[in-house]
Amino acid sequence: MSKQPIGVFDSGVGGTSIWKELHALLPHENTIYLADSKNAPYGNKSKNEILDLTKKNTELLLNKGCKLIVVACNTATTNAINYLRENYNIPFIGIEPAIKPAALNTKTKAVGILATKGTLSSELFYKTTNIFSNKIKIIEQVGEGIVPLIESGNVESTQMKDLLQLYLKPMLDADIDYLVLGCTHYPYLIPQLLKILPSHVKIIDSGEAVAKQTKAVLKQHELLNTTNNTPKLQFYSNGNPKVMMQLLEEDYTVDYLDF
């Protein structure tokens, strides 16, 4: 089983930000990445729709022999991770906004969270924020329109810049000193966010923590690939493969797959 691939899926190309951290920490692991771009974004869908899409992606990866699955999507994690763990017999790694480190380290007692509607309205997100919200001010912002722009290859467009300035203004008015990125697409916005945010505002995403957790769980289940072989890295998209190839910034092949 240890030589079987790690499966990764997201509502599109954003989860490649998580995949990069995984591959950097676990360079010999075989991986399969699924970009469900056709159904992006998940953030404005109902819980049942998100659950159905999550099951579809999971079963495709299981059919390809994956030993562990990383749900590289905040919305899918917050709405479906419990179901997956109860109904499939492999380990799952989920993702949720990294509120805790921001809440523990803020000096201004104000933290901004940029995420999708599906994440911000989920029960898991509510439980997490409720732990900290009596001590600090949490400014939530739905990133409406951001994911479609990234999925269409318009990361650095004027439209994106305008959206970011609009969404960040209430946070800056509240004097945040941490911005938590609650969607795996959003790390691709960091270069633009740094141009808008004051230098003292720190940006937090979940990628490195997810990679470390994946390694720990693989060790725990004795599933780490201990060979030094060149890994097999497979990428599939049901959208435009060229968008993912641009974000990966390496000479990887992305295959179109209708799923």
C-alpha cells in the first residue's frame, strides 16, 4: 500500500497550492490530482450538492488506488469530511481556515477571513470561530467572484484587483493584522494582496500545515513511501488543462478527464 498514490481533489485548480506543499515535503510520493473545474466554485452550492460532488471525486480516486485522500477544498472539508471518514475506509486529510494561529497571535485583536460562502456558513467553521470570537473581532468576507476568475486564468486582471480592494477595505478599516485565506485558490492571490495590504498585516494559509499533517498520518498508518524512486505525478482536469499548467509553473502534463 505504501507505494500507492496520495489522492488530492479540489473544486478546480486552487488545491494545487496544497499539492505543491505536499510534493515539497514528500517528494517521493506518487500523487493523483483531480481538478473539478466544471463544478467550481463549490462555495455557492448546497450542502447536498457539495456532498455529492465530494463522493464522486473520492470514488474516482479510490478506483485509481489511492491510499489517502487530501480534500484540498475548504468548502468540501467543512461540509463533507465527517461523512467521508465515516463511510470510506482510508485516511482523509481536510482543510479549514487557519483561524487559531491568527487568533492567538493578533496584537490588534482583529482578524480578517476571506473565504467562500460555503465555508463561512458551515457548521465546522461556526464551531471553530466561536471558540475565539469572544476575545477578538473576526471580519468575515465572502470572496464572491474570485474563484471563477482564477479558474479562467485571470488571476492578475483589473477585475480581480478591484474585487480584492473592495473585499479588503472593511478588514483594513477594522485594523486587522492577520488575513486568513479560507480557500485553496486564494494563495495564488498573495502577490496582489501584498500590494494592497499594509506591511504589518500577515497572511496565513493552510498549505504547510496540511502537508505536515499528511506526513504524520501516513507515518501513523505505516503508509509512507520510503523508496527514492522518481514519483508518478498525475494531474486531471474536467476544465481547461492549460490553466492548471500555468499555475503549476513546471513542465507537468495535465490530462483532460470528463468526470
